Amino acid sequence: MNLPEAVSRGAEAKALLETPAFVRAFESVRSAIHEQWAASPIRDAQGQHELKLMLKLLNDLLTVLEVAVVDGNEARRELDRLNASVISPKQWMGR
């Protein structure tokens, strides 16, 4: 992936993470998993394990989006650095 693509993906991920509907949906799913786990009988180890996996996958989704934001920010800084170091032919010739 090139720098402009990383910037774009980071911006998309940031926008998604800041969307109130996404935040509500994410928290709703997380709460539902926790509620199901709390209500599950102690003897249901398999069910508890599956709920733990669901929670892990949900958190993995959040991590992927957060990493995209960080990568996008780093790509933006790198592009800014590269653009700042580019000089015109007139600047190069001292005019």
C-alpha cells in the first residue's frame, strides 16, 4: 500500500470509529456478549469459551481500525515531510 492509500484508509477508519452509530453498535454488541457470559451457567464452559472468542474478535476489529488510524497518521506525516523537502528548480538554482 502506498502512502496516499494509507492516509485515505486511516481517515476512513477514524471517521468510522467516530461515527455515533458505530460506537453505539460496538458497545451494544460488547454489552450483549458480557450479559450472556454473566448469565451463562458455570458448567457451560464451551458456551463461555465461545463468548470469550466473540469478545476477542470484536476487540480485534477495533484494533484493526485503530491501527489503520495510526498508520494513516504516520503516512500523513511522512508525506508532509517528503513534500517539505521537495524544492523547485528555481529554488535549487538559487533564484
